[in-house]
Amino acid sequence: MSISKSNLKVIIVGGGPVGLTAAHALTKAGISFTLLEQRPSAVIDAGSNLVLQPEGLLTLSSLGILPQIMAASTALGKIERIDHKGRSIGNVDWFLNMAKKYVNAKYRHDDTNKASTGHAPRTLSRHDLTSVLYNTLPVDKQANIIPDKKLATITSTPTGVVVTCTDGSTYEGSLIIGADGSHSKSRAQMHSLALSSASTSVNEETPFLTTYNCLWIRMPISATQGIIPGISSETHGKGLATQFFAGDDTAVLGIYEPLPEPTKKRQYFTSADEQALVERWGHVKLLHGNDLTIAEMYAKRAQAGLVTLEEGVLEHWSWGSKIVLVGDAAHKYTPSTGSGCNNGMVDACLLAKELSAALEENEPIEAARIEAAFARYQNLRKDVSIATCTGSGRATAMATWSGSILSFIDVHIIPRRIVQNFIGKRITV
Ligand SMILES: Cc1cc2nc3c(=O)[nH]c(=O)nc-3n(C[C@H](O)[C@H](O)[C@H](O)COP(=O)(O)OP(=O)(O)OC[C@H]3O[C@@H](n4cnc5c(N)ncnc54)[C@H](O)[C@@H]3O)c2cc1C
């Protein structure tokens, strides 16, 4: 069978922000899809709030949904920074600089030479982001999002792939986009298929390394005193850093704590682990001139979660013409630079663009065309992803004062305007 736009069927595994972005981008490219999500809905009220950077806003703008995103989010301004004793260590203006930043064409999915949303980064809840992504899909495409479907295995067939879910149901398609997060089952299946096909492109089985854990806490803004939506603040110091962002409805806090030793082992946490972290660091203040502490925010929490912060970028982002990975399944960063979701959304749009272009080419070997599109997608995304991973890891190391040189730079060099302007122009998110 020859592959064309009209008969290509993509199975997206995972309905997080990146899987839903892929659904939009494929719809825009005229490629049909089925999305399988393990949870009861792609839109759920769970998870940390997110910061959308210029690249992410530009991506959402290219999908035609920027107005809805703007309405659901809050602009962020300068970041106030304090140490563990509540003393100012100098503010930074990354966010304001970013509003002016032009996005390098190499890392973008649209065709203009230069583009900028002109907007400062914005914060919104994961619920609101996925809700906008879901609700702005055409109704007939929403019907292609199938909840309560957890990928178990992927089988390669002469004409495509068969996905089997844990409930025994099966779905046939031409290829799979794995958007199922950092513990991706698609990635694990891709690894097994690459091994069994004696492929020369086999990833490490556990590609990501964890150096930090993170407790995130969401709190209704109504429970705070004197905190205005848009406020951003960080507390830095030896062994612990925090990031606080206030939105219109909720404020979110991310608390980063280094592990005694980096590990590739998956960790599981209980609420006792959460509470132990709060007992260790509950006294730490979150804002300059405000008495809000970690303990108080945890006590007033709407939601919280202790998670591992894996870091790494996959060597191979696809297997043949059958499986390709996007978002956290392909690359995982610490959230210090607010990059994971933003980069994942760009992945999804660039991949759809490359796929669409491949289907319009006129070459004889169809599978090879898809494979080449996957390779072009990886070429566009891998280097920027490695740079982002390194940058976010460094930002977390600096904020947790992992060494005297980093703490010196953090306190004495970073607050200088000339340094911020220099770095601001070079930030890749
Ligand atoms: C505390 C914290 C703060 C963060 N802040 C930011 C930020 O400010 N900005 C930013 O850009 N990024 C941020 N990130 C990173 C961001 O959350 C991730 O990069 C983003 O969620 C990745 O999206 P994704 O869709 O690839 O994966 P996920 O969000 O992990 O979604 C994966 C989806 O796949 C589903 N799934 C998993 N396994 C299966 C299966 N076997 N079958 C079917 N479905 C499956 C899951 O249920 C889920 O819906 C933050 C992360 C953390 C932990």
C-alpha cells in the first residue's frame, strides 16, 4: 500500500500537553490520528502549574489558540531572589528580556525568518493548558481521544503497528508518536523492538539520570496575603532552592532538593516523604518582605506532589518508520528554566510539519520517506534539547549552591544587568 496523507493513521500515545499539541498539529496538517490516554480524561485537575515561554506561546499561536491561552494565563514579571535567611540576592529580568527576544529560526516550526510573540512568559495550571488544547480541537477530532487506554505493547506489522492496551483492546495504525512522558512505555517498547530487530540504533534502557527531587505545591491565591498575581520569586541556598509563581487563581511552588547521590533507579514516594521534606525545610521563606514559608504553603495546599527530576536527552528519537518520540519521552530536564513542556510542544509541531512534507514528496520508497522525516525532526530538535538540558541542570545546581563557584556566580555575577542581557539573548528554552 502506498502511504499518502489520506491513508496515514497516527496513533498518539499519551494525552498530556505534548500529546494534545500533536493532535492539533496533525489536524492542521490534515493527518488523521487516534490518541490513547491512560487516565479517565486528558483534562484533569492535577500537576504543577507551568510557565509558557516565548517558544511555547509562538507554537500555540501557530495553532491559532493564543487568545484562549492568554485568557487562561497570567503574565510574569521580574524574578525576586532571596537566600535561605530571606535576604535579597538581587532580582533578575529574564522574563522581561524574553518578551523582546526573537526566536532563532533553527529551533522553530513556522516559516518566518524571525518571530517573537512579544509576550512575557505566562503561568497557568496544567488543567487550564490541557483544557484549552482539548476544547479548541474540532469536535470530530475530540472524539479521536480515547481515555482509559493504557499502552501495554507495540507490535510491528508489514503495514504499520498494532498497539495493545492493558485492557486487551487493540488499535492499528501506520506509526506511533510516543508522548507518554518521562517513564514512557512507548520508549521501552521502542527499545525492545530495536533490540529484537538487531538495529544499530538502540538507546540505553534507562536513559535519564536523577540528581534532584522536587516537591511542588499549589495553593489558592485567595489563601495568600499581599501576593499579587504575576509575582515570581526564588529562594536559593545550599541544599535547597525554590521557585514561586503567582497566577490569577493559584500560586505554585517548586522545591528542589539534591539527592545524596545521582541515580538511574526509579523512586516512588509516599505522603510521609513529602512531610519529611517539609519538616526539613519548612522554615524557608519564599518571598522578599513576606512571611510565607514552605510549611505555611504546604498547610494551605490545594495539591502537592513529590517527584523525581530525571535529566537526559535520548540518543535515538525514533525506530524505523514506526515509532517516534516527543516531549518528556525523548528529553527530560529539571524545571528550573521552565523548558520541558515548551520544548515538547515545539517537538510536536515540527514533527507534524516534517511528516506532512514527507507525504507530499514523490519518492518511491514510502517507509524510507517517513524514516527520513523522523531523522530531520531529530536533527532539528536534538541539539537544542541537549543545550536546554545542560542549561536547566546548571540553573538548578546554581540555585542549590552546589559548590562555592556556583554560589559566588549566583549571588555576585547573575544580578548584574550586563550579564542578564548577555545570557538573556542566548537562552534556549
Ligand atoms: C514541578 C514541575 C514544574 C514544571 N514546570 C514547567 C514549566 O514551568 N514549563 C515547562 O515547559 N515545563 C515544566 N515542567 C515540565 C513539564 O511538566 C513536562 O515537560 C510536560 O508535562 C511534558 O509533557 P508530556 O505531554 O511530554 O508528558 P506528560 O505531561 O508526562 O504527559 C504524558 C501523558 O501520557 C499519559 N501516559 C503515560 N503512560 C501512558 C501509557 N502507557 N498509555 C497511555 N497513556 C500514557 C499520562 O497519563 C499523561 O497524560 C515542570 C515539571 C515539573 C515536575
